[in-house]
Amino acid sequence: MNKITKEYYRNIKTLLPAYGKEEKRLFNDIYLRLDELSHTKTDLTYEQICEELGSPQEVISEYFFNADINYLVKKIRLSNYIRFSIITFLIILFVLSGVRSYFLYQSYKAVQNDIVVYEQTYIE
């Protein structure tokens, strides 16, 4: 595959919100078709690919039109759940590290106050 076919493939992958078995099969079919096109035509342009296969938006919209709605909803909900879980975990981690840093700083200040830096001796 050349640079232009890789760009087309990357554009299609960015438009799809969730990945599963069906999407992998779709990507594999598109990859094989792009590979075949790049071997048959040496001076292939992005516009020729769009004429042959359709624009990336058209390919994805056709996929959504023909796909099972329940499958798509399930995949999108799963990806939203994973995204929410990761964001929640990062927020909790950030708060806990802030609290730990605060207590470590308080301990540092307490130790600094207890350390004898200099001592005065009076001789009488």
C-alpha cells in the first residue's frame, strides 16, 4: 500500500466510533481492496480511490445503515462505559495523590521544625 491508500484507510478508521469483530472484518475487506487497487494502478490518487470505493464518510454511513442497531448500541455503550471508568479512575488517582502530597509536605514541615540547626551555648 502506498501513502494515499494508507491515508484513505486511516480516514475510515477514524470515523468509526467502536471496534469489534464486524468492524475488524470491514477493515480487513477494505484493506484487501485497497491493496488490490494499489497493485493494479501504480499512479493511484485519493480521488480515484473515492470513485472506486466511495468516500470514507459514505463507506461508514453505508456500514451503519446495514449494521444491526443492537450491536452498534452495545458497542457504543461499552466504549462509553470504558471511557467513563478510565476518567473516574484518573480523577480518583489525582485526588489521592494530592492528599498524599499534602500529608507528606506536612510531615516535612514538622521534621524541619524539630531539627536543631544551631545551638547556643552560654559559658558563665
